[in-house]
Amino acid sequence: MDQKRVKKEWSLVMDERLYGELRAHLFPDDGDEHGGVIIAGLAETERGIRLLARQFVPARGGVDFVPGKRGYRALAGRFVAEVAGRCADDGLVYLAVHNHGGTDSVQFSHDDMASHLRGYPALLDITHGGPVGALVFAHNAVAGDIWTDDRQRHALHHAQILGLHPHRLYPEPLAVAKFIDPMYERQVRLFGEAGQGLLGDLKVGVIGAGGGGSLLLQMLARLGVGHLVAVDPDRMDITNYPRIVGARRRDIAWGMGTSKNRIIKLLGARLARPKVHVARRVAREANPRVRFDALYGNVVDAAVARHLIDTDFLFLATDTMQSRLMFNALVHQYLIPGIQIGAKVQADPGTGAVDDVFAVTRLVLPNSGCLLCNGAISSAQLQREALSEGERRRQRYIEGEDISEPSVITLNALGASQAMNDFLFISTGLLKPVQVEHILMSPRERTMERVRLQQEPGCPMCSLSPGSLYGCGDRGQLPCRQ
Amino acid sequence: METQQTIGTIRPEVKTTIDIEVNSRQVVLHQREVTGHDIKAAAIAQGVPIELDFLLYIVDGHGQLEPVNDNQEVTVHEHERFRAVTPDDVSEA
Amino acid sequence: MTPAVQAAVTEVEQSFPGHRLDVTPESQGGAYVIVHDLNLGGRYAPATSWIGFLITFQYPYADVYPHFVQADLKRIDGANLPSGFSGPIAWNGRQALQISRRSNRWTAGVDTAAMKLAKVLNWIRNV
């Protein structure tokens, strides 16, 4: 038996669309009980074990949900056998679902638990070790009984509903008393002590600690987010110094990297600080209590990506298509809400004259249309980025060659600030009813454009098509470098 | 002319063993013609955590389920897969 | 090789039965693939060639291109090779002509390395 697993907190994560389907089926205003199964993925992390709700399979009344022999109702044997078989085939978790009356608290009855005892050892076998389990919902509460292959049972701590208006369900109301640092007094007036406490409990990842990422990380720290993870494989240099908040001359080795002397130049490159270390220093100055994981590495590497699978929110602030694909995969495979920011200065390749300038903030929420569906991931650029420098040179790519694009802090700040307000208002429940959209800001015209999203039915990342990554967690394959 | 007679020939006993799967666990049967009840009883005797009143299904090559009733006789084949489950009861809240 | 790249290689093998395949995994999880003795149609000398390509580690999200053929390929009518051919360059330890046919709308989960090879071969035969 894995002792660590016994002690870890079990939670359930589901997107608000699935939760809506579930609620509509369980609570159709007839006062009766209804049932079904949630098929889920799993993420085993330091912070606990997350069940990732991928799909809800409703049990049809009178066919799949029938009068019980030992209880009031039952999920019919054939329904159980079929859905358990599907979970087995896909390596996913079987979670039986039904509802009770009541509002803010719920628990399993004696009959419910007796049924689990009878039937779940068999389901563990069918699903090749599970886990398997049951969830019981009230209007505003959920309890869970999760079985693992060591025949241990684990109670569900909470369910997290994701979306523009996230919230949590517990088995019973949680009394929360937190110390709120007086330095947050002014922002607490906006979102309350509960909101500040919530921010303190969040773990937020930022992929990219350059111009955009450094702004995000500083703002996250100043807001009081409790745990930050920053990922970037680069060191500082003189050309990004103007855009990285809190950077010091020492971080770029006082400009030694630009020396004409080859040895000094090499030394300068070695002494230049990794961007994530600069971000960590800046974050700690803003909030000495922040926990900051500075990952000097590439998100495309599996060992680095794994540090992000238990984040509560994920930002992307990079230029590479490979990292964009990884971000999209993490959001949908591990059900993590995300935002991508970017800024672009389009210049005429011949004359260098500036054509267009824009900043973009893309909300990327599970089950709302991903970056793949919306044409933001170039398959050609993915292929190009995987080549060695020599291969790229020999194969003479004309477009997207390694030419540094124009970049300036004010543009980065546009995207970062929209993203941070999106994050803040989503997390603290202050967002008004809006659509999940991409926002394109054109500062030269002083305009803003909203881009509605689409979702491709067969998307291999965000749809429920067979073999898709959605909600698979550890049971799926991230598109990582081996 | 001598006639050879075989008296009291000992023939080796042909013992049938058929390996099947019940809920992904290997179960050994000793005859090909068995009932649903026989399959469940053998599975229980060999440690599969089910009960005799569980519902039994055979899983075909496409993953489709065919019920096998307690009194229904079937001819089992090597590595055939069966699934045994019980309805999941819930109480009135 | 990643499982997706492995599956792509298997599909190439099944789609081009009877043709020898050389598969060389690369360090990131992709693979260099060479399919031998493909019939290029009646316009070329030699009439058959190997065709090689790299399936990168983020396949099936990444496109599969360019493709490479033997460096001494010529048109039998003496004309220049059409636009789309370039080189020869060094590829995977040999000299090769490069064929750059980027997919206009690569769809992960639908488009595959085997299908792309078939499209490229069709283009070579008919261009």
C-alpha cells in the first residue's frame, strides 16, 4: 500500500459545462433521485490526487437507473458493466453518481456504502486497478467514496467546478478563518477577505519569464498568490533587460555579454542570471511569504512539465509554438484554466516599416475551444522548431527564421494587465456574465476586438473524441520531448 | 497365429483445463460446457471478489456484452472474457 | 520514439507494404524514416527512389515535411526539376534533394505521416 497516497487529499475537477449536464440530469425539479457515471482521468501530485471529470454518462430512468433490490434505486447491472468496460479500455476512472435531497451538506447512506462494499472490488478488477468510486450530490454539496487497488477507501475533500465563475463543493460547509496580511487591506475592499484567502491558497504557473512573464509574475506576487511556478530556459541579456521588471545590471553581468572580447563575452553569458531567478527575487520582494519554484528549463521537457500539472491556473507568455502546444495540452489534459498572452509588431520585411502592432490575451478554459481549434498553433512551426540549427539552416526556411521580433514593455503590459484582471475576477468570483473570448488590442488605433471561439468536434485535445487528451491526466500522453 | 490382446490398458487421463478471464482475473475451468452459475462459482472459488447473484456477461471481440444466465449452458473457449457485476444500489435520501 | 511517432511509423509500414523501411529514432522522441523503392512515375530517372522524412516528437500536431529523395534524380525529358524541388543538401547522413510541400491545413488526428507521404508521391508523379 502506498502510504503517501493514503494521506493525500482527493479532489474532483470538472468544467462547468459537464457540471451543468450533471445538474440538469440529477436535479430536474422532480424531487427524485437520479444517477449516472462520471468517466475521469487522474493526476497524482504533491498537492493531492485529482480526479479529472472527462465525461458524464447519464443513467436513463427505467432503463439504466431502476428500482433497486437492496435500495431505493440502482444503476442497472448492464449499465455498470458497459461503462466500467469503457473505463477499462481507456484506462480511466469509474465514478458512479447519484443525488440526495438537501442543499449544503450530503453524505452516503448505510445502503449506499453497503453497495460499494459489495460491488466495487469487482469494478477495481474490471478497470485494472481503478480507482473506482461513487459521488453523491446535493444541490450545493458533494461527497465521494473512492476505492484504490490496495482496497483502501478515500473520502473526497471537495469538487472544483471550473469556468468563468468557478466554485467549490464540499460534503458540508467549510468554516474558513484565515489571517489576512494588513498590507492587502486596499485590495480586500474589492474582493473581500475570502477572496484574498483564496488567492493565498492558489498555485499558479507561468510559462515564460521574459517580458510578458515577468510582468505576470510580479503582479501575481503582489496580489498575494501563495505559490508561483515560473518556467524559462533562458538567461538575461542586454536586449531583454529593458522589458524584464526588477532586472538589475548585475543580472546581465553588467553587459559583459556584448563585449568584443570573446572570453569576456563568454564569461558574461555564463554569469548572466536565469530569468526565473530574477523573477523569484522580484516576487519575494513583493511578498516575502510567497512560495516560488524557479524552473530553469524548458516546458517541452517532461520533467519540467510535470511541475505544472497541479497548478490551479496557468499562464503562457512565450514565443515558441512548442511551448504553446504544451500549454494547450496541460490545460485540457489536466483541466487547468489558462490564459495566453502575446504581443506582435508586424513590420514590412523589405522596408522595416511598422505595419501593425497588437497585443493579445487568449482565455483558454477546458471545454471552451482550445488554441488548436482556433488556429493559434501552427503545425509547420512545430515541425520547424523541432529541427536542429544545422537542419534549419540547410533546409533554408524563408519564413520565421531566427530574426528577433520587435518587442517593447508597454505592449507586453497591455496583454499582461488584461490577463491579470481576467485571472483576478475569475478567481474571486467578480467576473460579470461574459463569453470566453480572445481579446485583441490594437494600441495604435486604440481599439479592442473580441474574437469568439470555436470548438472542433474531433479535436484531439479539447473534445471527447476517442483517444483525445481531454481530462485524461496521467493516463494520457503530453506532447513532450523524451 | 498369435493375437495380441491388450488387457487392462491404462490410458492417460485427459484432464481439460480452459483458462478464461472473469473481471480481468484468470480463472481455470475444467470442462467446456458450463453454466453461468458454474463460471461464477469457479471464479469465487479462485478468489475473484464477486458473489453468486452477480450478473454475468460474456465480452465479445468488439467489447459488446452478452448476458449469460445462471442456468444457461455455454461452451467456453480459451481466453474468453467474462464480466460479473452487481447493480449499484442507492438508498432513498 | 513517442507512442504517436511509433504509431505513425507502423501506419507508414502498413500503407506501403513490400517497401523496405529504415527507421532511426532521434533524441527528442521523433524518428527519421526512409521508405525505399517508391515508384516516381514515368517522368524521372531513376524511376524509383527512396523518400525520407522526419516525424518530429510533437507529431501528430506537427506537420511532416519536407521530404527528401535521392540526389541524382533527373527528368527524363531533360527539363529542370519543377519548383518545389531544391538542393541537393545533406540530410540524415546522405546527399538528397529536398521537396517542400507544407500542408495548408494540417489537422492533428486526421492527417498522418503515411497520408502525407502518399500526397507527396502523388505530387511528384503528376507535377
